[in-house]
Amino acid sequence: MLLLIRKRATKKELDNVAKHFKGYVKVVVDLEKEILAAGADRHFDEEKELLARGSKQENLWGGGVDVESKEIDYNSIINLRPSQDNPSRDILSKEIREKIDKIVKRFLF
């Protein structure tokens, strides 16, 4: 179940997207628009949905959330971006991680 989130998710919405991976939710965050997509099997699917809605590739970053512990991770194949100084699946920029944290916490916790 892919969910595009522009405001705080309800408990029911969060529970629904967390079912597939038993409490873990894959997310892709648009740092410019401050929205996120969640709940798909692959980050690619969430990225594709955001791109179709006008997001720009350079603003999209992937990761995940453990719903119970509220731990956020920053690992996704879509994060491999040597041209944006990120030659890793993990987001290396502290600044980008902080922006993701802010958006994820606002909408999911």
C-alpha cells in the first residue's frame, strides 16, 4: 500500500503501511516539497510516484522507519548519487539526514 503523505498520518494509515514489513516502513522524502511517500515494496515505487507528481530527482531521498522504536534509517539504492556527493546507499550528509528526520517525525510520529 503506497501512501502519499502531506500531513500527519493517522494511526490507521501508519498501521496499514507498517503491516507489509511487520512494523517497518520504507519512505522516500521530497526535501523541497516537504512530503513523503511510504508503504511500497521498494523505494523505487515511491520515488516513481513522487516524480509523477512533479518532484525533482535531486530532492528525493530514501530510507525507512521502525514504527515501534521510531528509529529512522537512511539506506536505499536511490541514494547512490556520486553527482550529489553521495557515493553510498546511506545518506552521508548530516544536513540531509536532519531534514529527513524533521519531515518524517512531523508526518509519522
